[in-house]
Amino acid sequence: MSPPVAPPGWSRWLVPPAALSVHLSIGQAYAWSVFKPPLESALHLNGTESALPFQLAIVMLGLSAAFGGTLVERKGPRWAMTVALVCFSSGFLISALGAASEQYWLIVLGYGFVGGIGLGIGYISPVSTLIKWFPDRPGMATGIAIMGFGGGALIASPWSAQMLQSFGSDHSGIALAFLVHGLAYVVFMSLGVLLVRVPRTEQPVADGPNVVDGVQVSARSAVRTPQFWCLWVVLCMNVTAGIGILEKAAPMITDFFADTSTPVSVSAAAGFVALLSAANMAGRIGWSSASDLIGRKNIYRVYLGVGALMYLLIASFGDSSKPLFVLCALVILSFYGGGFATVPAYLKDLFGPYQVGAIHGRLLTAWSTAGVLGPLIVNWIADHQKAAGKHGPDLYGLSFMIMIGLLVIGFIANELVRPVHPRHHLSVPKEAADGRREQPA
């Protein structure tokens, strides 16, 4: 499948909606916590076990993005979006079979392994194309698309909760909800496949920057630089801190206020998940656009430094004030989303637009690591604290302190980022020129 080239006069503003149709769909992953309590009840699982499909999905996201990044660059966004559609939707269908037959390993295989591949390929599918279309505003462009991944749960969370209420929260109701998800996302993701295009020239904006101007570093060279690994640590720490709240959002807010005069209902907890998704989504477009103005390093100083302060406030005062708990969680999730949306532009600044999609894919292994660390830290500590007879906020105090330490490590890694040494630069972007000659006219 050849990359579809835009005809003369084609608007670059049609690319973000194509990316959004894919990212809004795969962003359903952030609504997984809505399925956790019903699965735990129907299949007799604990919190750590019910997190496994989500954790595996994030691991596969990073691995498939890392190993498939170069292939996505070569075959183009339409091929990548098609692969994402097939894998992500198939994952739900396999999970529906697993829930219907009460075979939890099928849910892990479907949602976690197969669906996770769709997550990874779908996530990176539009990034390189967007940067090529918007070389003048890379932070804003990637923020618009990646905003969809953060906002997917804003749609999926109440939608999933309503389906579970209508179909029932037993294994057959869960199976039917998975089936509807799989079929609906086939239709929605197809819009992106049909709409996406790549630019005809290296200068898609009149009087704008040329795509191949400036630093050009190949993906193979990029992973040998200290800058890549500093950013890997930055992304891993920021994601671990955010995903620790996000994956357990519904039961966490319920636990925090269970012993107060204003306990949180199941529907309110689902609303909290949707609210976090809105903050995640807003942070992706808001903070990434701000990075075009104040710089990538400065914006990551905000994400990591202020994020640590928000965790400290929740740990110290979160159970005494519901508005404070919600506000701090929203800020943390806005930084979490902003970190994802800003990192492609950070990579473009350091390594240039050539193979930025492949470099981004390799960097997402940090997300795979964080996808294991974040939920594992929060769920494992909460399970052990519960076994020790503790309850409420005491289930999470230790894990929050660990998150603060991780954010401090990320802050230090960001401070160590410097411009890439010229020895890693391509003296002449020959490979980029070769790639352009291979594109259809």
C-alpha cells in the first residue's frame, strides 16, 4: 500500500481529523478502569489481575511502536492506520469471546496482546505525517492528534458504563460490551484510513520552513545518543506518575472518600474517569502548543516539577478535601497528556524530522515500561496494604511518595538534555532524498 500523496490544493487541516479518528478510538484504553470492578466480580479477580490486560496493552504499544516505527515510516500512514484498525478491533472481538466463555486468558490475549499491537501502530501512524505537514507548529500539530488518544476515554468511559448498566455487569454483559466496542471502532477508524494524505513537497506551507532543513539524524544513530536516553527516562517517569492514577482512577477515588460523610458512588467514579480524560486531552493540545512558545525543556520542567508538588498535596491533604483531590489529579493528568503530545516535537528539535516517527516509536518503549511500573506500584501496594488491614487513603500513601521520587528523577534527566553532537548528523540527508524519490508522484 503506497502512501497516498495529497493532490494540488489539498488542505493540510484535513490531516488532524484523520489522525483524531484513529486516536479517539484507541484512546479507549484509558477507560479500562471502568471494566475493572465488573471483571473482578464476574471472574473473581483481584486488582492486580484485572489490571493485566491494560498493562500488557501498554507493553505491546511500546514494543509494536518500537519495532514497527521504521516500517510505518516506509509504508506510510494509511498502511499503519489499516493495521491499527484490524488489530485493535480484533482485540475486542477476542476479548468478547473470552468474557462470554469466562476464559480470562482470552481477554488478556485479545485486549492486551492483539489490541496492544493496534495501539502502538495506531499511535505513531500520523505523527511523522503531521510534523511534515506542520513544520512551523510541530507541538500544536502533534498535540491536536495525540489529544484524541487522551480524549478517547471521555467518550468510552460513560459509553462503557452505560453499556454495562444496560447489558449487565456479569460475564455475558461484559462480552456484549466488548463486541459493540470492536464493531463500532471498525467504522470510526475507517474514516482516518480514507482521509489521510502525505504532502507533495518538502515545503507544504508557503514561506514556511523546509522539512529537510536543519539537523537530520537517523533512528539508528538517535538511539546511540545520550539525548535519546535522557528523554526516555523523562517520558518513563512522567508516564509512570500519571498512569498510576489513571489506571485505578475509579476505585481510587472511591477508596479515598469511602469513610467520609460524602462517599463517591459508582456513577460519580465513572464521571471522575471521564473528567481525568478531559484533563488528559486538554493538556495534550494546551501544553504542547505552549511548548512552541516557551520551549520543550521548559515545559517538561513544569510537567515534572509541578507534578511532584501535586502528588505531595494529594498525599498530605487529599482525603480532607474532595475538590483538592480532584484538582490535583486533573493537573497531574494534564501534564501526563502534555508530556505525550510534546515529546514528538522535542524529538524533532533534537534529531530533525527525518525518521522522527521511527525515533518516536523507539522512545515509546518508555511507555511500555511505565505501563507496567505505574499500575504495578499502585495496585501491588494497595493490595498489600489492604491485606494488612488498612483502608482509605492509607492504601495509596506509599505509592504516592514513590511517584514523587520518580518525577524528581525525570526532572534531573530533562536538565541533562543538550543539543545532539554533530557527529550524529547526516552530512547530506541522502536517505531522505531517496525516500522522496520512492514516493508516487
